[in-house]
Amino acid sequence: MIEKPFFVILNHQNGSVLPMVENDDGDLAMFETETDAVTAGNNNPLGEHYGFEVFELGDGRCFGC
């Protein structure tokens, strides 16, 4: 089982998408629960204004698509 399987893809104002990163090195921000990922997406300026999607590694599902 993956310890932190959830990640957020942010929508950008120009129509592209960006993964949410956790630091300046560009490491992908990973979350333990879907709720944690949704909270992070809602608290991100891009996510708040342009929307986001939550994905789970190994599942292939998109939450909130």
C-alpha cells in the first residue's frame, strides 16, 4: 500500500495544467487522504481560482472530474 497515494493537478489560467509541488525542488506534493488533497487544492491560489483535480496513484480514478 502506498503511504501517500493522492496528488493534485492544478488548472492554470492559460488552460494548461500543473502538478502541485511541495517545495522549490519541484517534488510532487503527496497526501494521505483524498480530503487532505482536496483541502490543499482549495487552499492553493491556482486551485481556488481555476480549479483542480485529485488523483490516486495506482487507481486510475480522478476525484472531482
